[in-house]
Amino acid sequence: MIQNSDIKFDCKFFKGDIPCLPNKLRGKICECDEYISINKRILIIKLGAAGDVIRSTPLIVKFRELYPDCYITWLTQSPELLPIESIDEILNDNYISREIIKGQKYVIAINLDKDKDACILLHQIKSTDKFGFTWNESENHIEGLTTEAWNKIITGLFDKYSKENKKSYPEEIFDICGLKFNNEPYLINVNDKLVQKWSNLKEKAKGKKIIGLNTGCGSRWQTRLWPEEYWTELIKKLQQADLFPVILGGPYEHNQNQKYADSTGAYYPGTFSLPEFIAITANTDIVVTVVSMMMHIAIALKKNLVLFNNIFNKNEFELYGRGVILEPTTGCDDFYGNKCTRERHCMKDISVDSVFSSIKSFI
């Protein structure tokens, strides 16, 4: 029998309480030819929001490039979004998961959330190097671990500096972690069986380009919404141009989307779980959306993207050369605002013709 001193606790396949895959599938014992010693344990704390979780995944690509045999643990409130083939351990944020990571030692620990609980958690983590946002216990406030992290705190506190920012979000978090962003892509968990299930969209389209229209933006920041009559007009123009519009959205947009479908005859599949929503989007050719989680999903799926923006700094969006950003021709007076202060909503100044032309530019 193997001795306890022979157990390879540092092996990447080691589970701790159950057989590893090489043992279970192939009967391998420690010191086998599949043994991989972990050279670095890396912890990423990025709890939410879901879209921010997706756009933080380029860090995974970079760490795999720098440290091929590293062991990456990610703590999140959106575990279903993260690709299991690229991350060794995905932990759903709860008391047990937090106790697990507090009981381990890391070489690199990163917190990308400025929320108090996440900052306190990183403060409690044992790690050789820490990056991002932590907690100043003596003065009871969050703080940045580097100049770049402090810059991100400041841009979050003061609109003046947020408006002046010229860097995309991936660039910012790479700077915070002491890394150089080189267009590392977004990653996302894609259910291939669901993608295949929704390949029937191509049959419905009968050879036409499929244009995914994400009409809503959830309940927060309703100032982002494009007018209802504009969506209706766009759908009709797409149909007349022999394109196949598909109306998309979540439960919050269901009633409105059903009205669009009833008035135009455009295809509306309904609302589904997030994995299925991703699979439907994977079968589109072009996506039109306001700044929302759909934007991040489309970028991760490498879709051509027509993006509406008014209340945010457009520089923070990394579209990887596959998108166009349309903004009101008259600008917007309500930076990060959830109420429009104009008599005429600025989103009315993004014309249907400009959106239609942007879609056609990808075809």
C-alpha cells in the first residue's frame, strides 16, 4: 500500500477526499506519468455583477500563458458563467466557500470588487502577493493595493475622473494586477448541447443572417432604453432587407418583447435560463443591444456587435474590433444616471437608420 509520505498533495489532480481522475479513470497511483505539480495557487475574488464577472475572465487567459501549471480558484456569485475547462476550482460565494479559501495559502490573491465584504475577505486571505482592493482595518475603509487600484477607486467616486478615463475595463484590471493587457479574450461557459438545440434558428432563418435584438436593460438605469417605436421600425427594416431578426431579453422584458413579436411577426423564442440564453445568442450572427449583460455575452461569443451607449464612458468597453458603439448625437447629460433630466430623452437621438447602417456594415 502507498505510504502517506508518497501522496502527491501538490498534484493538480489531487482532490483531497475522493479519487483523482487519473486514478478513477485509469487506475493511476501517485508518482504516475500524469502527475503535474502546481507551481502557483491563484485566487480571484470577483463576486458580481454577472457582466463584470465575464469581462474579468481575460485574466484567466493571461495567467494560463504566464503560469501553465498554476491552480486557479475563483470565488463568484455567478458560477454558471465561468468556463469549467479553464478554471480549476469555481466556488459559489457562501460561508463554506469563504472558510475554505481563508484556510489555504496562495501565491497570488486578487479582489476586483470594491464592496466592503470582498475587501475584508481579501484582507483575511493568506497570500504571498495581493492585488486589487482590500480593507484598512485600522481606519475602517477600503483601499487600493497599488496606484492603479487607487485610480480605479477614485474613478468610481468622482464622475469628473470617470469621464476622463481612456482605458477599457480589461486594461484597468490588468494594470491593477501588474499585468499587460494584450487583447486576451473574454471566456464564458457555453453548453454545447444547448447550442446545438438552438441551431434550429438557422432553419427558421432559411439562409438569412440572424440579427439578435436585445431590447431591454433590466430594471436598473432605465435611461439606457431605446424607444419602443424605434425597435419596431428597425425590425421591419431588417425584414424588408431579407434579414432575420430574433427578439431577445429576460423576464423583465417579456411582455414588451411579445408585443414586438405580435406587431411585426418577428421571431421571439421567449425567456430561458442563462445557459440557454447564451446558447441562443451563440446561434446569431450579429447582436444589437444597449450596455447590459448581453453586451458581455456577445463579446465573449465573438459576435459582431452594435452597441447603444449613453450614460457610460465608452472607453471602458473593449469590443476587440468586432463592434461599433452608437451614442446620442446630442450627447447625454446624465452620466451614470437612472433618471433622464431632459425633456426629450437623448436615446431618441440614436436613429433607426444609423443602427440599420451599422448592422449592414457587418454583412
